[in-house]
Amino acid sequence: MLDKYINEQPVACKILKKAIEKNNISHAYLFISNQYSKTINLVLDFAKEIIIKDIENDDEKEDVIYKIENGLYNDILIIDTDEIWIKKEEIEKLQREFSNKSLLGRKRIYIINNAHKLNKFSANSILKFLEEPEDDIVALLITDNKYQLLETITSRCININLIDDKNIIKKFEGNTKEKIAYILLNNKEEIEKFIQDEKKDKIIEAVINFIIYYESNNSDTLLYLNKLFHEQIKDKKDIQVAFDIMILFYTDILNKSMNREINIFEEYDNEIIKMCNKNTIEQICEKIKILIDLKGKIKYNLNSKLLMDKLVILLGVD
């Protein structure tokens, strides 16, 4: 499972695979993501590798992996939050859950995403957990900034520095489609399939044309949605891809607004500059949030025409 990341994160994968092969898994790892977009996927795959290491039966392995991927495996707990802080109560709940031995006799793993959100009280609680490690418990912490964590926490973990997306996608030498594929997909086969699919070129073109037209014409875009969007993008999967591309495009507008490099859509630099001049940073962030929220509704089979109408209306609300 870690092999899919070997080209992107060679050093990290080598360290993690060696630990598994040598049966020398540490009680705690701190993954410094450096804005690597697949960090949580990599960490979950590492957790899977740890759990299935000593399982010989292939069917049992597949069953365990299925349970982990669907949140049904009781010996892996994930702490994540959209709030400003991870509260002490969440850590105390974790400690209670892990106070008993595993019924399966395997490692138990807890993952704390955005560990820099630990406040003073929750950080001290997790520190006590790390100071008295148990043989069958593994902590996997993820952060964008290790310096926001207590030094006593970082020093008790194996620090795994990941390579950021920006440095990885440089190898694509300006190929927008390849960069999009890399960001959106998790394995080499899916990326290659995306790149070879000519239909994806039409989706990318339609999405960018839609954004450019909308940013110049605002709510008038409603009159031309059929031509701009619906004629090229029809099925549910394509609509999901389209929304992902919109999020990436507006993220590059945000990058430019904040005097950072454009990561993906360099060839649209002039258009992006114009959009930066028309939008405040707050407005761009709000548009990204709207896109993320509406993308979540696609799975409920919302009518695509109603969805796009709603998008245009919401994007224009100040």
C-alpha cells in the first residue's frame, strides 16, 4: 500500500517500510505534511500495513482493510475537527477507549489529524499518553507546522518530513492535466487513466471557460449554463471532477492573491491576475467554501442544472 507513494515520498516510504519489515515500529510518529495533499491517505495506508503485517490469510487481510477504510475497525481511532482546537475531552475519550487490551491481539492505532490544533490542556493530556507508551499502541500525528506543537511532543515522536505538492508537481513541466490528475488521484494507474482520457480535456476546458465567463459576467452566467457547462459535463462522476477542478482553480487564484506561486494553472496567469483584482482574499475563500459544500451534495443525486444554478447564485452573494 505504501508503494503507491514511493515516487512522491521516497524517503518517508523507505523509513516506514523498513520499520514494518524489521518489526521495529515506534510507539509514535509525527508526519509533517508540508501541505502534501495525500498525507492522510499515506498515514492511513501505513496504519493498514501495521495492522495486517502478521495476518497470513489473504481473505482476512482484505476484510480488515475493508473495515479500516469504512471506519468499522475498532482498533483504529481518528481524531479530527473543523473547530479551532482539539479539546481535552476528545483526548480523554481516546484514552478511555484504549484503556483495555485489543480483543484481536493486534496493534491499536490512533491518528490525530491537524495535531497543531491541540490546545494547552489537550496537548498535556496526549503528552502523558506518549510519556508512558504501551507496546500495542501506536500514535500517528499529522501537522502542517511542527513548531505549533509542544517540543516535548515532537521529541517523543519519529518525525517524518513529507515533500510538498509544489515540489512534486514541478516534474510535470507545465502540463495542467497531469498536475490535476496527480492532485485528485491516489495511485499511478488512476493517474495514468485520467491523463489518457480525452474526455477529461473537455471537462477541464469547460470548467475553466465557465470560471472565466462567470468572473466577467456574474449572474448573467445563468443564461448560458447550458452551453458553458451542461452540454460538456453530464454524468455524476464528471460533475464531481468538474467541482474538484473548480476548487483547484480558485485555490490558484488564492495563491496568486497571497503572492504565492500558481501551482497548477500557470498558463492562465493573465486571467488569474484579472480575477485577483476583482476579488478580495475573503471572497475567494468564500467561493472555495461554497464549491466544497456543493460538491458534497453531488452524491445525493441533486439535479445538475439546479446544482449549477445554485452555484452561480451563491458565488454572487456578498
